[in-house]
Amino acid sequence: MGKGYLGTGFSWSESRVLFEIYSNQGINAAELCGHLNIDKSYVSRLLAKFEEKGVITRKLVPGSKGVKKIYLTDLGKEEARRIDRNGDKQISAKLSNLEEEDCGRLCEAMALIEEILSKNDKE
């Protein structure tokens, strides 16, 4: 595996942005900033870097004042899938080393987290 987050050659924050684009093809930079709560200038630099690497394309929205929709290229889609696969492998490896009792405790803790977070949905 290469350097970077999950052996991808991308940093954690780059991977996060790349995966957000993968999940929301056609998103624009302002929406991306809002979804991830990150700085506009940072996103701008990152998108330029991604474009240079050939992982994204940006297409001007007709009739807009410079708004561009962001799409992953085939290379970008493969990189996003690789991030996802490597994350799954990492989690599987960690879980496979747990004792049965610890697995049970972990599941109980996750159920509690889900219960607490879902309270906000009901309000």
C-alpha cells in the first residue's frame, strides 16, 4: 500500500472530500464546503489539485455566474472505491482480533450510540 490515508496516497481530508464528491456527483464547491464544514479557499485549492491529478472534472452550470458542478472521472471513482475498500479492510482486521465478549460489548455500545443519536431525529 502507498503512503497516505488507508494507503491511498491521499491525506485524510483529501479522502474525505473525494468521497463526498463520489457520494454527491454534480455537487458544487459551495455545497461541498457546507456538507463538510470546511473553508472555501481550502476546497478551492484541493479541487485544483484533484483536477490536476485527473480525478475530477468541473462543468460550468449554464446560465450561472461561474458555478461549476464537480464530477469524478473514472480514475476518481476508482480512487474513491479504493478508499472505501481499504477502510472496510481496516475495520475487518480490527474486528477480527476482538474476543467474543469484546464484540458483544462493542455491539452494545454501538446500539447505545445509535439510540442516543436517533433521539434528535424524533424531536
